[in-house]
Amino acid sequence: MAQFLGALCEFVLALAVIGTGVALYPVVTRQNEGAALGYVCGRLLEAAVILVGVISVLSVVTLRRNSAAAPGPDAPSLVTAADTLVAVHDWTFLFGPNFVLGANTLVLAALMYRSRLVPRSLAVLGLAGGALICASATAVLFGLYEQVSDAGTLAALPVSAWEVGLAVWLLAKGFTGPAQCPEPNTVERWEASPETVGGHSLAPR
């Protein structure tokens, strides 16, 4: 039962990761379209890695049930397959919520820092948290310490504070400065005010 509850929570997490990227894309694309697209793709990759881990855990439950229900010469191979799937989950837990999360945090925090859509102190926290979680994941990858350890937990605190702080700020204050979030250039906008858009690629030739 606990495994299914955990899998459900991770599935909800994957949906939230995708939702965050989709919700922020219209805002951050006005600052840097390429970086915004990269952020959305990174969130999709993060969600995909999480889902791979979820499927691995559920597969382990199935294999263990089968090995318990049908003991015999195939039982050791089922246990080995289950251990393999547990290892897959452990690696997805490292690469998804650590490496990919860190990269996504760096991209979003950099966009927020440049655009001033949130206080720069909050954006700096995101930059520091993203860099630290990537460094911690690298240390875990090379066996310097375990991911679930005091060092790993401390390394994850800044990025956690960034995510909570960003959510609280946006709920309480929203994005700061409408002038910092201009409307995208379109043909209609050029026709209405060509002197504002200037020689934009959408302007009629």
C-alpha cells in the first residue's frame, strides 16, 4: 500500500513539474524565447525521468508478488529483476530531482534575475540552489556521499527554499513591474504602433 501511495505522489509531482513549465512559459518567453523553450523542455524531461522511476517501483511490486505467489526455480531471477528495477529508480531519483532540476532552476532563476520579475535576492537564491544541487548530484554520482544523507539534505535546502519562496512570492505579490514583462511583438502590434516595434522582423516589407 505504501508503495502505491508513494507512486501516486510522484505521479502528481510529475504533473506539477509539467504544469509549472507550461504556466511560466508565456511569461518567461517574453524575456528570452530560447531560454524559455529550454526551460519547458527541461521540465518535460524532469517529469519523464520521474515517471520512469514510478513505473520501476510499481514493476518491483508486481515482481515481488509474482515471486511470492509462485516460488520455484524462477524466484531468484524475479528477485534479481526486482533489484535491477530498484537500481533504476535510484538513478532516476538522482538525475531527475537533482541534475535536471538543478539545470531547470538555473535557467529560470537567470531569467528572473535579468528580467527583475521577482526580487533579485530571490533569484540569487535560485541560482545558488541550482548550482549547489548540481554539484551535490555530481558528488553522489562519484560516490563521495550517499544521496539520502546529511550532506545531500543540506545541499537540497537552498533549491527547496527557492521553490517555496518563488511560489509564495507569486501567490502573494505576483510578477513585479508590468514594464518588465512587455507584450510580444506581433504584426498587429506593429500596425498599431510601428514606432514602438521599430524594424522588427514581423514588420511589413
